[in-house]
Amino acid sequence: MDRYDVIVVGAGAAGLFCAATAGARGRRVLVLEHNSRPGNKILISGGGRCNFTNLHAGPANYVTSGSPHFVKSALARFRPADFIALVDRHGIAWHEKKLGQLFCDHSSKQILQMLEAECSDAGVALRCGVQGITVRREASREGTSGDPMPRSEFIVGLGTAGEVTASSLVIATGGLSFPKLGATPFGYRVAEQFGLRIVPPRPGLVPLVWPPQDVEALGALSGLSLDCELRAGPDAPRFRENLLFTHRGISGPSVLQISSHWRPGEPVRVDLLPGKTVLDLVRGPGRGGQTFRQAMRGVWPDRFLQLWAARHANESPLAQWPRKKLEDLADQVHGWTILPAGDEGYPKAEVTVGGVDTAELSSKTLESRRVPGLHFIGEVVDVTGWLGGFNFQWAWASAHAAGSAV
């Protein structure tokens, strides 16, 4: 039976970077991947250009974690600037698209190739296409002198290919998003096997869908985009970016952002004129003789204006509207209420919210508090970042924290 210092299960962003970090410390590392190649999710990210980090990544961008403070240690010890330095060292050209989002100039393949090169240079062994992976733990043995914590050996079965063993096991298998890319619940099952609590997973950064009664009318707006500010609950953050209408519901950056905070049955509030006041627009000079539809021409796309006005405004001149009716109109424009019927599910979700409870892990090493030597990193943990490179930064930071400890 081959023995390693560290076995990493999952050859995605977090797994490869953790392996490279540990290997660079002289550890003998094996990475196992059930897909036929590593980094499938890296390759499709950012429209094929990999939004590999965000300049502004900080604890506030990970508020959906069960404990918002959990991410502070890892993020502080491996910052966006640290990953940028690695990218620069490999000669990968990049640019800032908007809001601190960094993308490769050319291809996501460059990030994957960089990680593979780092693993190769560190002597990391990589096995892909490994099916039927199982994990068990040998009885704990006493720690060596100066090591007060009892250690254990993990035996990892490789299906028909035998077994391998290591004193440190890192689970970096991701969440349930993009099942076509090979997503599985393996990481959650390992956590449950060893008695760790799982926060129930659900899709995050995902489009929302209309209720059946609205599909026909609102589906007609498909393709339209509006600058909006959205929130999914009184305590959730507000996000101002584009809202995109689809045949089935709403998408776009602002919707993806709030979807990680949204729960079924909750309304979504939409400010259709962020930074403006609709009453100032409709009460402006010469507006009194106009209808709402006429006063708003050019402010919203015509298709949206026609539908929204038919639902919420009559055709009488604005000068004839009583004050209460104008105030109600303002409430509708700046607090349009949508009650989604659900979301598009894991096939369209960019991340998985939920996962291994952060209370079960050390924030410094991502090691299980119950099982010495067992670490969970990346998306399999109950840490979900905002859209825009924040989840990649969590992958790098959590991988570095574990890779520096195993």
C-alpha cells in the first residue's frame, strides 16, 4: 500500500492549490480526481476567462457563511495580491473588468495550467478517473514527542486500484453545482461519516423563476436588462447591478447575488430606479399633462414600460392623480415586489450554499475539530462568497491555510 503524507480528494481550484502548497513544503502529496481531467469548473468559469479573484475580497463578502467571522483568518493570510503575484510569476496577462473582478486576458486554461505546473514543481502526484473512492480511518496512534494531539491514518480506497494511506486527508470535492461537470455529494458524505454536521446545501448565485401565472406575461420581457437594486430580505445586503429578464424568470448579476440570500416563499424587492426618485421625474416641468407612460419614455425600455404601466398606472394625466396615488406609485417603482416560484437549481447555480458547518472546523487550518488530520476546503465548506471572483479567493485562501498545516 502506497503511503503519502497528504491525500487530497478533488482536483479543482482548492484541491490543486492545497496540494501545491503542501508539496512546496516538502510533503509527499497525492491528488485524487474522479473526473477524467482536473479543473473542469475552472475551465468554464468567467465565460472561459476565469474570474480568478476580486481585489476587494474581505470577510464582508462572505456573509452567507454560518459564521461570518470564520473566513477572517484564511483570507488575511492569503490575500488577492498573493494570488495575483503567482499569476504574474507565470506570465498570465489579466485585466480588471469591473468592481475589482480580475479575469485572464486570454483563457481559463492558463489558470489550470499554472496550478498543474505548481503541483508538478512540488512533486505532487495526480490521479484522474479514479472511481469508487472510499475513506476509512485507522485507530488513532499517540502523537510523536512535542505533538500532543493523537494522529490517525486515513485509508483511501481507489475502487479496483487498491488503497493508499496518509496521515492527513483533505476533502476538496466542491458542492453540487454544475452536475454535468461531475459534481457529487461525496464531500458531504465523508463529513457525515465522521460525525460532522452539514448545513443543508442549496443552489446559490442562481437565476430565479416566475410563478406559473406570470410566466406568459413577464416571459415576454426576455432579453431586457435593467439597472436595479435588489434585496431578498430585510436583513440581507442590497445589490445594485443589472437585472436580466429571461423566458422563465430573472437573472443577471443583481439576481444571482441576492439568490444566495433568498429562501423559498420570500419576496424579492426591486428598486427600478436606483439613485433616482420617480416622483421627481413625473412631476418635472411639462409633465402634468402627460400620462405615466409618456413621462417615463426613454427611462425604461419600451417593452418593460408598456407592461409595467398596464399593471400599475392608468392612462390619465399625472396632474389628475391624487397625492396618495402618486405615493403608491413611488412605492411600486422603488419597491417592486416579486415572489419567485423557485430557482433554476444546481444545473444553473454557480455555487452551492451550505456544506460542512464552519463550527466543526478550525478557522486557521480548516481541520476538523473532531477528527485530527481531516480537512475540508473550498466550496464543500459552508462559506459562500459574492459573485465576482470572491469564491475563487476563498478556494485559494482555504487551500493555502490547509496546505500550510498538513
